Amino acid sequence: MRIVVAAVGRLKQGPERELAERYRKRVADSGRGVGVSAFDIVEIKDSRAGDAARRMLEESIAIANVVPDDAPIVVLDEHGESISSASLAGRLQGWRAQNRPAVAFVIGGDDGLAPVLREKSTLAIAFGAATWPHHLVRIMLLEQLYRAVTILAGHPYHRS
């Protein structure tokens, strides 16, 4: 199964990009043993449209174009549910058992995601009630994906 993280915006060179790359590599390396065939981060260009609704629509269309066919879509949304690391691992394992070719994790832009994309999602998750900058959400998601694959691999990284 391929994991795709589609995120609006680009991480600039610096510590955040280095940390994101470190977790991307860890997921790719650790994931091979549990059926993760590829792990990709796709950065979506911010829309320059004048109004929020148009920006959300343009960015959501760009995201939809990179989501693999038949992939469950997981959106990061402040109104999503708070799930445990073990629960995320269980979801990945379930999608793999269903022979899903891929799963897509989506981080919208500053204005969020268009309702049509949120409605197509299989799951909406939040990292608590606090508001987080997009670049930190991406790093936290990557860490949670790494933790999930290590849980599936039986690695001691996660202690419950």
C-alpha cells in the first residue's frame, strides 16, 4: 500500500523541512516491512484567488488530482476526531487488509478544504483542540505515521 501526504504549501529550507524529511524517510524504511510500498509527500501550491471559497476550491481540486484512485482520504481538520496512535495503526492495517492500493492524508491551506473534498473523506482527524501551524501539523502527521508503522512492525518505539 502506498501512503500519500498531500499538503497545501511548501516547507521552506530549514529545521522543519529537515525534520519532515527525516520522518518521511523513517516511514518509508520502516513501512516496507509492514506492506507500505511507497511513501510520498506532495506539496500543493497555494491558490492566489481573491476570495476564500475560490482558494479552497482551487486547492481542493489540486489535491483531488494527486489522490490515487480507490484510496481512502484522511483529512486533517480541527473538527475531526482525536484518535490514538494505535487506532491510526489499526486503520492502516485495515486498509491494507482490504487491499487498498493507497491511502491519502490531506492537509488543507489556510482557509481549509472545500466541503466537497471533506465529504469524500473516509476519516477526519485532529491533533487536539489547539490551532497548529500547517508546517507543524505536517511534521506531527509524519511522526504519527512513523509511530503507526512501528506499532504494526512490533517495534518498541511506541510504548503503551
